[in-house]
Amino acid sequence: MIYQSFATVYDRLMDHSLYTQWRDYTLEQLQGQASVLELACGAGDLAILLKQAGLDVVGLDLSEEMLSIASEKATEADVTLPYCKGI
């Protein structure tokens, strides 16, 4: 999969300002639900924001490299998030 060799570059190219908008939209749509499975979580930015907003979050992605970046970001953000590799 291309993301396995492109994960770091992909993460740098993303417009990170969109993640707060996606967080707000997600919180609005959940209407009080507390658990989220984020499919294709990539580098974990949205999952981290949702966790910081008080949700129970699990991130799933096909790329181990993306999940590694996500795990590093979660540690830096001081949040605990389970990440799962899809098949």
C-alpha cells in the first residue's frame, strides 16, 4: 500500500486546520454518544482531538507506518488511544 512508504510525507501535506472542524462536526453528529471507532484514522489527529473532547476512541488503519505516527502523536498529546491495524 502506498501509505506505508508515504506516511510521513502524507502527514506533512495534510491541512491540519481541518481536524478541528471535523472534530466539531463529529461531536455534533454523535449527539451524546461516547464511543467512536475512527476508520482510516491515518496519523491520528482527529482521534486525538476526539479523545481530548472526552470520547472513548479507537483508531483503525491499514498502514502500520501511519499507526506508528498516530501512536507517537498520542503520546506527545498525553492521551491514551488504542490503535488497530486493519487487514
